[in-house]
Amino acid sequence: MHDVHREITRWLEPLGAKVYIDAAGNMRAIYPSRETAASGLLVGSHLDTVPKAGAFDGILGVMLAIACLEALGGEKLPYVVEVVGFSEEEGVRFGIPFIGSRALVGRVDNDLLSVQDARGISVRKAIQDFGLDPREIGHAALYPETCVYLEFHIEQGPVLEKLGLPLAAVEAIAGQSRWELTFLGRANHAGTTPMDQRFDALAAAAEWITLVEQVAKTTPGLFATVGSVEARPGATNVIAAEARVTLDVRHRDEAVRSRAVEHLIERAEGVAQHRGLAVRSIQRLNQPAVVMDSFLTSQIEEAIRNTGCTPHRMVSGAGHDAMILAEKVPSAMIFLRTPGGISHDPSESVAIDDVAKAIEAGVRLLHQLASAPTFHSRTCRA
Ligand code: GLV
Ligand code: MN
Ligand code: MN
């Protein structure tokens, strides 16, 4: 990440932006306005990835923000443009996503700083090890002048490709729940313990995982995923004493999502009980669905239309930093068509013509917003 920050800084500074890394490890770059005492527009996405990731989820949004500045060719706008490259959006290391963007809305507290990764390193320690001071996290907050957040992102699904359209305006982002469950059984010898006298934590987890899939398949609009399994002690000839699994649940409708989570946790308890095991469950995230700002969304549609493309409006099933920023400032997103709808995989891609359209739409949007009432007063929702 240090290398990424250095590289991106090398691209931003010649454009006239001042770059620094805030205490949450977010890259922040300030492109000055042509006026003193101006409002601000924040634009960006995240720089972290999932394991075995593609090259575009997150980073493309940061690249597009920089490309839009570059396309301005030195022109200054009546508002400050701040480019952000968020840290820890995916939640891979600590099980909790959006850590970087939470710092901007003042939601990195002691509890979050104390969460540990699989090796027992806390968020606080990880920040220190990166060379930053977690006590300074308060200073990572949004500037009071910031009135808008924009995020470009690949769609990560098949919708735009099916419609034959390059760009979309996002009207809402589905909510998500993340849990960690640990089935607790008893270790014993794989060669001597009779099959009917076992308390196999991994077999219990496996039974529950197929139930999760079944429930999601039979509940319209529900997405439920167990993406990680860890067995302990983890040897071929030892019955697993512990199986730690993750659960990711998403739905557009908040009530359906919370009912589904409740049901799946109950089913885990049921599986554990009938096998004579216990199960421990910890909620890692309960992020409500978020509606994007309607004025900005319509401005995005207009910008897309002005590039000669038909704008599409859609709901994002994936989570984004825009969900967090929307707590404090009007926020909106622009999606780019994702070939094959493939994401979170090395074969993730994007078409170069679509990227060109996104830059064109982005620059048009920046100009449209220059005359928008949002930027005529420095009053923000924050
Ligand atoms: C972010 O990639 C998410 O999991 O939605
Ligand atoms: Mn992602
Ligand atoms: Mn992403």
C-alpha cells in the first residue's frame, strides 16, 4: 500500500494536487478551487482488494477521479476537488469493512480500533505498524466544506452488459450483514473414534453451509454466502474441534435481510444442537441499505446522456464507501459495465471505451455541478 500511495502521489502532484495520507491510511489529495473559501467535492473509491482480486474493483474509481482532474487540463472549478483512495473497504483483514471511510464520518471508535485480525494484530497496531498515529484519527474527518461525495465503480454484475449500456447511475445500495460463527465440537482420533460418537465441528459447519445456500435460493432477492471456513486443529487425522465460518447476507429490503439473518443463526444453533455441539456467533457488520442523493443521481443521468449514452438507474448489490459517506454528505455513484459480470476474481475486467465514456461523463458532471446550488453556499449536512 505504501508503494501504491507513492505511485498515485506521483500522478496527482503534477496536476497541482496536494497529497497526504490520513491517520486511517486513506490517501487524500486536494485540488484547489479557483475561489478562496470554496465548498468541496470528494471523489474516489478504495485502494484495498480481496485476496486473488481483479485489478478494477475500487482502484478504477480512484483512477477515474484522477483522470477527470487530468482531463480538466489545469482548469480550476468553483469548488475544491478532493480525491480519496480509501483503505480497508473490503473488510478482509479484520472482518469489518469500510474502516477508511468510517474515519471520514467519525465512526472509528475504540471498539473498532481494538478488533484483531487472524494473527491477533489490532486495527490500532496495524495503523501504527503502517507508520501512522491512531490517536490522530479524529483529524481524518471530512472537511466541513465538503458537500458532495462521488464514486465511480465497476458494476460487478451482469445488468449493464445485458442491457448493452456502458454506464449507470446508482440509486441505492443494498444493506449487508456480516457474521462470524464458530461451531465447537471435540477433537478426537480420526482412525479410532466411531462415526456415531463424534462431535465433528467441521461436519456441522458443512451441514449448515448447505442450508444457507438453500435458504438463499428459495428466498427471492436474498444473497447469502459462506466465503471462508477454518478448521482447528486442522489436521487430516484429527476430527475438527472448531470450525470458524463467515456469513455474508444481503437484500434490498431491510426487513427480509434481518429476518434471514435471524433464521440462519437459528438454523446454525439447530444443527449444533442435534449434533451435540455448541455454536458461537458474533455480528461483525449490520450496514443498512442506503439511498443515493436524488439530485446527484439525476445529474449523473444527465451527464451520461450528454455523452450520447442511455443512462440506466440501478441498485447496487455490492457494498461501497458511498454507503458510509452518505451518512454525512449527499452521495452518488456511477457504475461501469463489467464484462461477464465477473468481479472479486483476477478475470475481472472493463472495456477501455467504457472507461473513456466514464471520464467524459465525469468531466461533464464536474462542470454541471459547478453551477449547482449545492456549491453556492458552504452549508453542508454534516
Ligand atoms: C464489497 O466488495 C462488498 O463486499 O460488497
Ligand atoms: Mn470488492
Ligand atoms: Mn469495491
